[in-house]
Amino acid sequence: MNMAAYIAEHGGWISNELFMELALYHESEGYYSRHVADIGPRGDFSTAATMSSLPARRLVQHWLESCRAAGRNLPIIEIGGGNASLALAIHRAMSFWQRLRTRYYMVERSPALRALQSLACGNFLRVFQSMQQALNRTEGYAFIFCNELPDAFPARRFIHHAGLWQELGWEVLPDARIVQSARPCQQLPASSVFSLSVPEGQIVEVHESYHRWYTTWQSLWKCGCFVTIDYGEPIDTLYHRRPHGTLRGYKAHTLLSADELPALAGYCDITTDVNFTDLLQLARRNAGDVVQLLTQRDYLLPCANLSEHAEAHLLRCPGAGDHFRVLIQHRFAVQ
């Protein structure tokens, strides 16, 4: 998309959150809306679900545990299912009677991915555009999970300069080049990141858009479990040796720096690591919920076959086993 023209028409500067929103979700030119072709070896990036059946087997086991704790068969809601590889793997991991008796719903914002998911899974699942629609269908009872979802939400960026936080965004120069630049920030969003003691020039990200989205549907969810799997860390280690923050892109499995993103806006994935301290704080605001934070290794290990190379890769520490975290939010009483 012509990002330079858009920025020029809107005052010459836009926030990183708006930049990511346009680049990823613009109705006609966004990456996820129109240009994502696939996820996995033939796409721009891979997820654990495209590499191994281990996450699917563990999620089925966890779903059964949640059903027993809730005293009922819980419908399944997957959020942001990509090319449906995880849904298909879960379908294969379930027994015939489990598939027959369980409703499986997908919540997906991208029109292109909704079409791909419906084509891939047929009658096994029904796709909705919002959590509100899915939870209304389940009457608030659900086992909910997402794999690499929060990182796909547009993030605000801030830089610490002269003892103050300024907001980083994107500016268009007279020669039409798009560069990062900072503006004074009147009010910081709520985040644990601003409690850090950081050096001059440190850049950080806040997924404020995810926080807003999360709060819109929590009151509709009555009972079950919400599992969030993503790459990131608690705030005390998230920015260790990362003075430039975590913003980056992927195109054909090639890592792109932040400065390369404007030229490929709409044609590459854009992401940042997840601040799991912020996600923990969000979950703990729901009185009565039980919240756990695990490494991916600890979560997947009960179902793992360590002799299988792909499964061992997902458990490796340091590596995917501790760079990915799993946040579990239990809700077994109607609130």
C-alpha cells in the first residue's frame, strides 16, 4: 500500500500502532486481509502447529481436563487459527465420539484466512468474526485457546529520552522516505514496562490494542479455560540486551528489521514480543479466576515424545521451550 501518501495526508506522522493496523489489517491492502498466502514452509513464517502435532495433542488433553473440572463438555473456541493446521491436528487427536459431540468454533478477523479455514475444515468448525459472536453461541461456556495471537496485535512503541518516555511512530520525509521518529506523549498506557529502570534510548512496546480487545469479551465468558501461547517473556527479562525493542517482520522466512518494514507494508508479517507480565495483570483483574504462567516446555512436556525431532525442538531450552510462554486462565464458577 502507499503508506507514504497515507502518512502525508494525515499530518506527516502516525503512531506505530496505526502503522501496524494499516499494514496488517487494511481492508483492501493489509497483509492478513488480502496478501497472506499461507503459514508454514510455503508461507512467510511458521508456527509450532505447522511443525508438529504436539501442541494439538496437549490442547486436547487440557480440554478434557477442563471439561472434567467444569462438569460438562465444553465447546472449543480457537482465536486466530491461521491456515487451520492446529484445528485439523486437534480434529485428528480427538476420538470419533469427541468430534461428534463437541462444537468447534474459530474466531478470525482476516477474510482471507476465514475462507481458508472454512475450506480446510469443512463442517468440523464454524468461523466467526468476533469473540462476542462465538461466546453468544456457546452461552459463555468454552475452552478457549490461541497460538501466537497477542503478538499480531498492533503495538505502540516508546523510547526513553532525557528521562522521559516519548512515543515512536513513522514520519514521511519530503523525498517520500518513511523513517521512525519520536513525539511527546501526553499520557502513557497502563503497562508494567514503565516501571523499569532503563538506559537512555531504550525502546519498548505495549500491546494496548490487545488489552482493549481482551476486556471487550471477558464479561461474556462464564466458565472454562483460556490458554494463550506466544513468544515473549515477563517484563524483568523481556528487554535484556534489546535496546532497540522487538519490532520486526518476516517475509518468506526472512527476518526484517524495523527500518525495512515501510517498504513492504501490506506484504509481510509484522510482530513484536509479548509482555507476559502485562497479560498476567490483565487476567488477574478477574476476581475468582486462577491464573498460571508456564514455559512452553513445561506445558507441552506431559504429551511429548522426546525422540521425535520436531517435538524436541519445541521443548529445547534455551530456544522455543523457554522463549514461548503459556498463560492459563481458569474460570470454573459463574461470575
